[in-house]
Amino acid sequence: MPEVFSISQNPITAHAFNADRSQLAVSLNSNDAQILIRSGSEWVPTEMLTEHDKVITSIDWAPNSNQIVTASQDRNAYVWQQTPDPETGKIVWKPTLVLLRINRAATHVRWSPKEDKFAVASGARAIAICSFDPENNWWVSKLLKKPIRSTVLAVDWHPNNVLLAAGSADMKARVFSAYIKEIDERPAATVWGSKLPFNTICGEFTSAAGGWVHSVGFSPSGDVLAFASHDSSISIAYPGGPVYNIRMPTLPLVTLTWTSEDNIIAAGHDCQPIVFSGSDAGWQEIGTLDNGSYAAGSKAGAGSVGRLKAGAFATFRDADSRGQTSNGTTDTKLITIHQNTVTSVRPYAGVPGQITQVSTTGVDGKLVIWDTASVNALTGRMAAMSM
Amino acid sequence: MDVAFRKIDIDVYDEDALQDSELYEADSRDPAQVLGDARARQASVRSLLAKNDIAGALTAILENAPYGPNVEDAKTMSLQSLLTVLNSTKSTEIPAVIKSLSMDSQDTLMKYLYKGMAMSGWADSNASVLLSWHEKLTEIAGTGCIVRTMTDRRTV
């Protein structure tokens, strides 16, 4: 049974947990990031991180160095560290500005595995690779620009701390080298290449029917790349080998995470986490983590799948065929736990390669923690889908 | 308020503007060849229809369908042949025919259905046929099929 928390009435744009999962940073579609502390079965707001002056688009929490990085539409990113307040002595989160040098919104941010760098995706057709400059006590950036042709929507680090995957609105998923001479050791050769100066393109993939690439992810070993695009498909690419493309009959997926070398969990506009499984011999969708009966008070009848049969449609049908203007009589509740698009799925428990739980947040303001082992078949419910 | 400035094509002044052609792989065939293929296909569709092979006729049109710029004639011709096939299918046969198509063909069929509905003057005479095919196709291929019609830049 998944754990469900209603965090807010507003959409949750991004979420990130600290190392022991006792604290959570969320952005509720606003200029501020909120820190919540778990107390029993509730999340209690404690501190507000206020510094951005436009909506925060992404948050990441470095587990070992306990630093938070936030990216926003105001074209800035801040790194937050806990330090004692000079006056009261209380421990508070203090921001450090990052010199991003981008002239459009920052869209996505992720710490590198070693936490000595982070990558900021942006609408300026660039990815800023940021590293700390101890001399000036600020974060400086180096831009990955070529050959990006449009807004970068998502980034993900390779476990070797050097390679970076990026998905963008020019329909491409790419693998770049984000090697910074000053801090990185020369990386060992991988399947993506051996000589890796900054901005080397190690791979470029696209889905047949195109579509913005909403999410990218390296497998735990880093040898395989998965990406979800807006043509309702997910692609799994083996460098120099096959690229598997799974087309879904449902609405597009927008976020994904690998739970093991042969399993991916992805979610999106269909409001539920879908599980994909496979190997270099082929990939397929194997089910969902949401069996359709968890959502309290919902009728899990046949035909009430996802959004197709959802409220709006029934309302218009009733108005058309029976002349009814059904005020509150139709059930607009979806049979899934999430009642709106899932915007973020992240590992919650386990070690890379053996993730036992994942967390999801979405536009409905809910946070849900799922066991990755309880997969339910989706096929029966797909067949029930009708107009 | 003067809003004429909104109609200025600012991409003209941007050397680095993203071109449509960068977003999909162009058809490697020559426009004249595409038109020839479409003509040949039109004939084969007619003979398949005479044999009452609806699925075969549909597959023939949907495979290697013309897309991209400069092939408007071939596109219109393909849509014409497709409408002939759609119109000569009994409504009870539609689901079986759709199920026999490959996923690629289903996606392409959805593109043609929307094209048919968008063509002025065409939709009037074919509206009910297009809508009933659309309903059946969505039941089988899902909303994902419609989403792919919207995202795919290889327009038919």
C-alpha cells in the first residue's frame, strides 16, 4: 500500500528529500522553496527559502554534503547551506548565488554524484555546468551550448561524474561530456567514449515521432540511456547498439527513474507510475504501481480509466443526451491516487541499482511513496478504455 | 493599442533560429518520385478494393506515405485514395481492419483522419465516415495515437 501525503492544494513543481528522508524540500509553484520535516504521518513546514523572484522550476538536495540547489525562471540558481545565524546562533539555510550566465529561465537542476558540480538546464539553449570557486567563494559555470537548438528540459548525471544526459525541446536526447579540468580526474573509458574533453557529444537520439524530450536517465551502470518524449513514448538507447522505442496508448510520460539495471519507472499525464522492464534484447511495459483501488472513495469500475472517462466528458455527454447540467452529480475523481499529472518521480529507498521505493509528486499537490515491487498489470484496464 | 508589431516575424532577424527541417528527418525520395509512387499506389488500391481487400488497400496507402514539403500533390492524392477506402468499408468491419494494421500504420491513419477533417470542402461529404473511423481508432490505439499525430512533424 503506497503512502500518500497531501502536501498542498497547489501544484508541486519539484521535490527533493535529504539523505535520511526526514526532511523534504518542495516548491509549490511559487517563488519560494519550503522545507518540511516529517512528524509521524505528516509533513510539517519549517523553513522557507526565499531569494528567487520568479517561480522555482527545480530543486535538488545533495545527500552527503547536505546542500540544496534551486533553479528558477528568474535565470538564477542558488546553493543553500545550513549555517548558524550571526545574531541568534540558530541554524538557518543561507543562499550562495551562482553565476549562471544564461538569459532565459533555468528549467532543471541536478547535483553530480560526487556533489562537486551541478548542471542547470535552461531555455537559453544551454546547460550550465557549475563548480565551486574557493578563491572568490562563489559558484562559477561553464556552458554546454553546441549543438543544442532549443530549451533544455531535463538533465541527468552519469555515475562517473563526467558525462551528462540532456533532453531538449528540439526533440533530441543527448549525452555530453561535462569534464571540468580543475576538479575532475581523467575518467576511465566507458561505452560512451574514451577521450572526453568538455562539450564532447557522445550520443544523440530521437524518437521516431519526435516530441519534446521531457526526461532523461542513465541506467545505474551508466551504460544505457532512457528518455521519455511527448509522443507518448519512452526510448531506451544502447550506445552503438539498438534503440528500443515503446509507444504508449496513453498520454505522454514526463518523468522517469531507473530502479535497477533492467527496470524503469515513468509517470506523466496519465497520473500513475508505469513500470518498464527489459534488457539489451528488448524492452516492454509490464504494469503500473497504482492498481486503481487505492484512491479512497473512487469507483474502480470498468471503463473509468484515466482521464478519458473523466468528469468533463461525462458532463458534456449528460448535457448533450439528457439535457442535464450535472452540478456536482458526476464523479470527477480519477481512479488513480494522483488526481493530476505526475511531474516528478525520484528514488526514495534502496541503493542505486536496487531501488525499493520511489516518491512521486504532481500537479495535484500530493506526495506518494510507492513500493517498486508491487507491480499490477495494466492490460485489463487498457482494454476497458473507451470513448 | 497598436498590435502590428506582434505580426513581425522576428525569427528572420535571428541567425540561429530553429528551422522546421531540423526537427525531423527529410524524406530521401525525390518529389517527382513520390508523386509517381502515389499514382502507382492509387492504381493498386483500386485493384485491391475490387478484390474487397480493405486491410491490404489501407496498408498500401499508409506505408511510405508522402510527408514533408514540396509533395502537396502526392499528399492530396493519397488522402483521396484513403477516403475511397474508408468510404467503402462497412462500419462493422472497421475494428477488425484497424487491429490488422501495424502501429506505424495506425499512427499514420490518425494523421490522415485529422488532415481529412481539416481540409475545407472535404470534411462536409466525409464527416461521418471520418468521425466513426476516429472513434474506432482511438478505442484501439488509445489517446497516445492522437498525441503522436500532434507531435509528429512528418505531416502527411
